[in-house]
Amino acid sequence: MLLKSVFTIFSILFISYASIKNNINTNRKKLSQSYSSATNKTEFLNQIRDKFTNHLVEDIIPQWYGTKWSFDGNTETPKSGSIACGYFVSTTLRDVGININRYKLAQKAPYHEAKIIACGTTIETLQNKTKEELKSYFISNKKDGLYFIGLDFHVGFILKKDKNIYFIHSNYLNNSGPVKEKIEDSKVMKSNVYHFCNITHNDVFLKKWLNNEVVATN
């Protein structure tokens, strides 16, 4: 009886996540059709930035809270198994509808992950900065939105919202797994070098999402 209850709970979680992904994919297809017929494609992209970001930050990522971290973790199912930092990034991007090989992306070094996600756009690098200095840089120089960030040996997302800077990542401390925390509170936000690139404000990346184009990982 207990086994059946556990299986039922797992099935509900899986179906729920599958439903979320299907809803996002349906919305993406509708937006893609609208984009094809839009007379001002630049303006259209500006209108969907927040929609894409919210799909990832509000719909997909929170499902992963409660999943444990492990070095080799590569589960595809939230709250089942474990997920390493690189697989957390690659799997959530894939599940929001980015056409990407999650295995190849997750196995890249942080700089090369940034290069893949940037899709030919700018990669910024900061060296010898404290997390307080990194926070100040984002507040002063970056628009609200989502960014990929690579540390020396760790990767995740940066979310800038108003004057708050959040680090969203699969936390290896105590095998905690996916968390969203203010950058100043993060105990793992320390690195000799930071590589980061736009996600929300990356038009090439957004168009690949809209049109289901492959993001090359070679």
C-alpha cells in the first residue's frame, strides 16, 4: 500500500512537470507563428523576453527545488535522483524548449558553456572580484533579466530583478541541490573568474527558442 502511494505521488509529480513542459511548448509554437508574421520582429522579441524568462524562472526551475545535488547527478525528473550544476542548467534550458543536447552542454567547462549559450553574442569576463563587487556590477550595468554565469568550477543562472541579484544553481554544499538565493548570501559564490552572457536579452538565443532551432554544442 505504501509503495502504491509513493508511486502515485511520483506519477503526479511527473505528469505535472510533463504538463508544464507541454504548455510551454504549445505557447512557444503560437509565439513562433506570430513572430513569423510580425512586421516588426525586433519589437516582437522585446515583447516576449519576459514571457520566456518567466517560463524558465517561474514555471520550470521551481519544480527542481528539493532535488539533491551530486557530482554525477543527471536526473531528468525533478525531486528524483540528483542533479549536478551543469545538468541543472542544461536540463532546465532543454525543458523550457531550447533545442540543445543537455549532456554535451553539461560536460563543457564553464567558459565553453557560456560560449554555447551566448550563440555568438558577447561573453563578459570579470576577474578577482568579490561577490559584493559582482553584485554592484550587475546592478550598475545590467538590465533586469536572466543570465548564465560560470565560475571556476561551478555554473548557474544570475537573475537581476530590480535591485536584487539572485544566484540560481544546484548547490553542492551539503548536497543541497537547486536553490535560488541572493548573491550576497551564497556561500559558493566565490571564484577567481566569472564568465557570463545574456539569456533574456539574447536575441539569437530567443529566436532559436521560438523556431526550435538547434543550439550547437560542438
